[in-house]
Amino acid sequence: MRSGLNLIFHVPCPNGPTVRRREAAYLAVHAAPESLTLLTGDFNSASPHDPEPEGIDELPAHYRVRYLAEDLRTADRRVLAQLEAAGWVDVGHALGGSNIPTVPTAGFNGTEFAVMRCDYILASSGLAACAVSYGVVRTPVTDMASDHYPGLAIFEVSR
């Protein structure tokens, strides 16, 4: 029998992929497949499933370096790849919503973001099997409420 739902909200370091990968290693152990565990937040990283962030090469260097891989030209994707290798399931990708950017919102264009998805809803495989929908909430309110659009996933979990 499954236990209750576990929720982890985490915002990895915004300043570079090296620290984010170390943080991902600590989060990896919570992806036990039999658990009902949700890991969500602003991961400040690109997914290996998504296209290159739009406008990353146009960001000022002091913002661009936050997102770059070791080649210093393309977005680092290792944080999400590492979490998926540990068993986390990217619900947005699994349900076909990974092409929807979460930054920047309409009210924060021209800031420190390339156009990309950097907010994720990750689930243990046990919980991911219960996912029925995923989307990014884009409304006049969310255009201005934050620099990130919120993600929304719905799960149908039976006892």
C-alpha cells in the first residue's frame, strides 16, 4: 500500500549549473518509484527535452553565464538529465507540455531570462503514472504576478 503524498519544493541556486548539479544529487534520493513524491520549483535550468532557450545568446554575459554548459555557448541541461537519471519524471515532458516556456512572463520581458521552461513539476514514477494533465497558467494575472508562469499538473491518485 502506498503512503501519503510527499511534496518537495526547491529552488536551486540561480548562479550556475555546478551548484545546481550538486543540489540535484541531494534531491535524487527522494525519487523512490513506489513513493508518491512531487518535486517542483524553479530549477534555473533547461531540460534535455526542450529546444535551446530563445535569446540566450542575446543576454548580457553576467546573466547568460548562469545557464551555460561547459562549451559556454549552449544551455546546460545536466541538472534535469541528472534528476531524470535518478528516476524523477518530468510531468510536462511526459504529457506533451514541455514546449511551453515558463519565463519570462509578459510583465518581465527584457530582464535576465531567455525564453525557456525553467520551472518543472517532477514526480516519482509511482506518482507520474497518476498524472492526467499538465499546463502552464497564462492569464493577465500571471502575466504580472511574477517573473515566472506557474505550472499546473493534475493527478488522479486512488487509495
